[in-house]
Amino acid sequence: MNDFNTLFPNFLNQCGEMNRVLTPIAFVLLAIGIVSSTVTGRRSPSAYLRTIGRTFAFAAVLSYLPTWSNEISTTIDTTVRETLRADPARVYDQYQKALALKKGDTSSGGSKSWWDLLDAQALFEMFISGVMWLLGFLASVIVFYAYLVQKFILYVGFALAPIFIGFLAVRTLHSIGVGFLLGYAGVLCWPIGWGAASLLTSGLIDFMSDQSFLASGGIGGAAGYGLQNLMGLAALAIWLISSTIAAPIIIQKAIATGAQVGQGLASTATTAGIAGIAAGASAAASLGAAGGWAGVAAGVAGGGAAATLGAAEASISGSSYSMLGSSISSLASARGASRRRPKKNDPTGDDAVRDLLLRSRN
């Protein structure tokens, strides 16, 4: 896929132009900081030297911010991808490698069961691999757009940096400038969030590829292996999508406020799973009652959309309430109610009104 600079070739130049336009404001704020530090009572020569040193440091940050941020971003991205091997889009390859490794460890001895003779295990693992490929594709799309958003935030931050870096020199505005730099550093560290999320992803893949149940042979071993994979696949699907969306936001919040990354990821995955199940069941039930199999299909689609939006909102806000997801579920319910036709023997609609009142009381 193309990167941000390829898709928007003039955006960085425009941000650089805005940075140059706002740079005089930064120098004015730096001068105000020096003057305010000088006229506020008696100060020692060392205090004046510290003020001048801080001013030069702020000017250096203003001048070298794009260079430093480029190097830091490249280093973090390379470390996460090549050293930590953390890439949500490579979940299919990770599963295939883990499966081949576990099969190699268990293929040296033992008699084959009917499960192996019928090759049902291979068919089942092909199904799991297909789902893994689909999850990896969805994760790759999310990561691609996340990198676009990251570059957009960094470039806009670079364009407005002179104002906020100038705030660092003014005592009453110093906290705003610090918050800006912490937020900027948090955006640079977005890939580290995917690295933290990959720890549980690798654990779930190891759990799914474990061959312990098959070693016992028979129907029980095959059923246990199938249940193990289905449970792991459900957990992995919820975890992979929700953590891929939420991990950058959570790592940014952790750098800015010191919040716990693991707690944020676990809370987001739990919230997304519960909201998705509830929204899907509600929308499917309401539309299914109205339109038969077509209503069921539409309900599942509406529930899936509500679950996706709920996961995104929970990742950003940390709340289990999803305004967009609830709106979709409500629209689904309204659509189901609108498709209920009045009875032929009730031309005035009195029975329909009575039914609605009874349902509202219940």
C-alpha cells in the first residue's frame, strides 16, 4: 500500500510553510519568557544562566523537531516490526509457523487416530487458517489507516509546534507546552502499543496450535482440539481487532498520563466483546422478528456494524457506552417495528395499540 507522502505529496510542504509562518510567534514567546524571568525579583546569576539555557534548548527543539521525530518514528517502527516481530497483519503467518512447529514436535511417535486417517484435522485447520487470513487482512487495513492518521497528526503538530514550544518559556503556559510534547511523543510511540498487544496474540496462537488433545487420540481428543481452536479463534478475533484499533490510543494515553497499558487493552477487549454480542443479538432479534431470514441477515449485519463502532469508541473514550452502536441497534429495532403490519381483522388498529402498551409495560 502507498504511504501518506505518496497519497498526499504536498501536505508536508504546506505544514512546513505554516511552521515557518508561526516561527516568529515562538521567538516572541521565548523573549517574553526571558524578560518575565529577569524582572521577577532578585535572582542569582545561575538562575539567569538556567533561563538562557532553557531558551536555547527550546529553540533547538523547535528547529530539529521534524528531524528528531522522523528518526524516532523510524527507529520505533523498525524495532517493533523486525526485533519484536509485532505486526497484527502477520497473524496468519504466525499461526502457520506455530502449527508447523507443534506438528514437528508431535509427529515423531504415537499411533494415528481415525481423526488423522480421515484427514478431518487438516480440513479443520484449513478453515482456521482461512479465518486467520481474513483477520490478518482486516488488521492490515486498520494498521494502514492508523499509519495515515499518525502521519497526519505528526505533520499538523509540526505545523503548529512554534506556538506550543513557545508556551514552554512562559511560566503560566508551561504546562500546555509540556502536554503538547507528551502528546506528540505518544503519537510517535503508536507502534509500541501493537508490540504490547502482540504478547497476548502470540499466546493465543500457541494455545490454538497446541496438539496435546490429539496426542490422546479418539473422538474425545478430536473434539477437545476442535473446541480448543474455536475458543481460541473467538478470543483472538475480538482481541486482534479491538487491540489493533485501541493500542495506539492507549499507549499515547499511557505516555501522557501514566495509565496502565495492559489494563486499558484488557478493558477495551472486554467492552468490545460484550458490546458486540449484545448489539448483534439485539439487532438480529428485532429484525429477525420482522422479516424472517432476510431480517436475521440484516440484523446480523447491523449488529456487526454496531459492534465495530462500539469497539472503536470504547478504545478512544474508555467507556462501555457506544453512541453510534446504540443508534444502529435502535434503527434496527425501529425498522423491525415498522415492518409489522396490522391484522386484517383490526382495521382501526386498536389491537396493535394495545399490544404496544403491553410490551412497553413489560
